[in-house]
Amino acid sequence: MARAEARRAPDPGVVRRLGELLRARTRLQMRPRNLEIIERVAERRAAERGSPTDAYLEHVILSHDTAELEPFIAEVTVGETHFFRGPPQFEALRNEIVPSLLHKRRKERVVTALSAGCSTGEEPYSLAIVLREAAMNDGFRVEVTGVDLNPRSLQKAESARYSAWSLRDVPEVVRRMYFRTEGDVWHLSEDVRRLVRFRRFGLTEGPLVNVFPKGFDLILCQNVLYYLEPDARPEVIASLAAALAPGGVLMFGPVDHAGDVPGCRTVHVGEVVVYERFGPVSVPPSSPRGRRYARLSIPPAPLPALRVEGTVVPPIAVATPPPAAPEPAPEPSATSAPPSLASTAPSLASAFAHADAGNLEGALAELEALLEEEPEEPRAHLLEGLLLVELGGFEAALDAFRRCVYLDPSMMLAHAGAAVAGLRLGRSDLVERHAARLRALTVARGKSVDAPIEGWDGMTVGRLLRLFRDTEIQ
């Protein structure tokens, strides 16, 4: 009887209570998938102890047993990562950010970096490789630190043993230089491993400067903020900024929305935005979350027309391809009213429906809710960018397109949208960069310049490239 009861699904209310306890400890948002993870872990650990699942959960909740909470924290904080994740970010690091930092630190001959939310170590090791290659001939000492809340991830990071999947963006020449293989396992070289140290630390546990008072020249915190409660984000941003040494640089991930960073000025390095420390920073109190799109409530300025060879080209259309295989809505019964868009769970299909109906603000609100649940869904960022272009929010649109191509570099429409946004902003460098990627994607797919850009009716790669080359902003 006890064995059968242990296998029974736990009470959802008890699962939610443990979720609240974990949220209070970590300040991570407890989304439905987190609760599913908690339920799965609880069932497994209760079975190992021969205990009913609900009774085991009650024990963990009431005792606040740290040893029992750790497995749950470890499971809900597992993050997907790989070496050199985000080619634009590492291109900016190699070509401009790291050389600039080395010049600033030429007297000290030491450069330090932090990977905040380092997961299983691929990011700090990637940083170490970039810094080592830039500094090895100049007598610099390189020190990289990785911090994460998940002790299981840190244990893997310390081992520096990875699968081929973690090296999927690593060129063959770099693999041969820095890794050796044993069967299916890739071992990182000791020359890189010795440059990196790891420490367990949660970004919401307090100011980083209390742990690292000397500060860092470079901090990467990529795609971490999105998973935190909204009122925790300003505190973490300020903590990271305060942990920068004077002149240090802070970089967030494309799916994070940092806004203004205290004590830092915004610097554009190509299409990448970084923050350079120049003034004092204090960690602010928690603040309520505001709407990301509140600034769009004012009537936007009309889009300027584009004129190419005497022909006016309309702005980029919002009618993008629908999401793959959306589930059909259920037929309403004779006794019930048809469901409204607002009553359904946030989904890409619902955002498209709002956009097709002309309700762009409603579509953006739907996307905001969806991206809170699925921040790494590239099509949602793509639609967000297209809607923002339509509303005249070109800077915000550019950010959305960047996040999309970061998550899926093959999205031709996102590159096209980024180039259009760059054109409206007068950023010829962005126009050329994304036009070049459109050309490269066309060649890689064995298509001609007459190939259509899926999602933009009537537009071909060649026509779009001519538009970028010949257009004047009216």
C-alpha cells in the first residue's frame, strides 16, 4: 500500500508550496515547467526513501532541509550552454573589447573576467581562450572566475569534460589546439583549465563586491536575468555593475533586457551593446515590475517610405509565417461563448492572431507573456521585432532581431529586419553586416539572389540587397 502511494502523483498544492520556498531562496520565477521539474524530482526522491511523495514534500517544506532542497535547486537551474555561444558577442570580444581592456591594463599586466551564471563552464572557458590568445604575447596574467548557484553544474565545469554537442560552434582548428578526445569525451587542455576557477554563488544572494572586492575588468552575464523575478533584476544588474573595476565592461545576453545600468555608459560594439563602468554604483531596493512596452503607448511616428529606383517600397510587413503546426482551437459548444484571445494561455499563434487583427499592442503584450515562459523561442523575438518596426520602435526592434539571430542564425527574415531597422536608424554598419549574412545564407543554401525571403511577400534576397545599396531615407 505504501509503495503504491509513493508512486501516486503529488498534490499540486504541495508542489506549489515547495515552488514558493525555492522561489524565496533563489528568486527564480517558478513557471509551470519548473513545477513539473519539482514534481518529478519529488517523486524520484520519495521513491528512493520509500515514502509517500506528499509526506516527503511536507518534510522538505517544514524542515527547510538544505540538503534536501539542493537537488531541486540543481534541477530547476540547469541551463543550456555551449562553447562560444553567441558568435556576435565573441566576435566583439575578440576584435574590440578585449584589446581595449588589455590597453587599459597595460601597466598592471593582469586582466580579470567573471562569468556570472556560468552553468557547466563552457562560457568561462571560452572567455579564457579568447583572453589567453589576446594576451599571451604581452606578458599578461589572465584570471577568469565562474560563479553559479548549481553545485552539480560547477562539478561538471571543474571536470572540463564535454560532449561534441558542447563544441558545436568550435572551429576544427580550435578543437585540435585546446582539446583532446577519449572516445566521445572531449577534455579541455590544462593550459586553459588553470586560468579558470569556480565558486558557488547565487547572484541574488548579495552584492558581488562582498565576495570579490577587487572587481573585474570584464563580466559576462548572458541570458540569466530573464529567469529571475522582475523585482530581483535591478538588484542583480547593480550588483554586477558594482563588481566592475573602473573602466571595466559588462555584457548581457540577447534575451536579457538590462535597460540603464547604474554607474555605466552604454557602448555599441557593432551590433553588440555593452556597459562600461565610469562612476559609483549602489545596489537599489527591490522595485515593482513595469511594462516593457509602456513607451509605445504614445502614437508612434509614421514609418518613412523607402524609394528605390523611382519606386516607393512599403515598410516591412508584419504578416510573418505562422508557428509550426499550431494546435487547432477547440470548437465552441452550443451553450458556451467562443473563447476570446485574452482568455487563452500566451502562445505564438495567439500573438499572430492579434497582429492579423491589427491589434499590435495586444500582440506585443501576448509576446511579453510568452517570452516570460519561453525566452529562447526565436520566432517570438522575430515577431516582436516586426511589430516594433511597425510601431516605429526601431532601437527596440533591432534588439529583438538580434536576440532572434542569436538563438537561430539561419533566420533570414530576422537578418532582413535587422538591416531594415539599421537603415531607419542610419546605421550603415548594421545594414552591411546583416546584408552580408543574407548573402552568406543564400550561398550556403544553394539559392540564387532571386530566392524569396520567407515571410515577406514579394521580397527576394536580391531586391532587398539592392534596396539597402540604393535607398535614401526620405
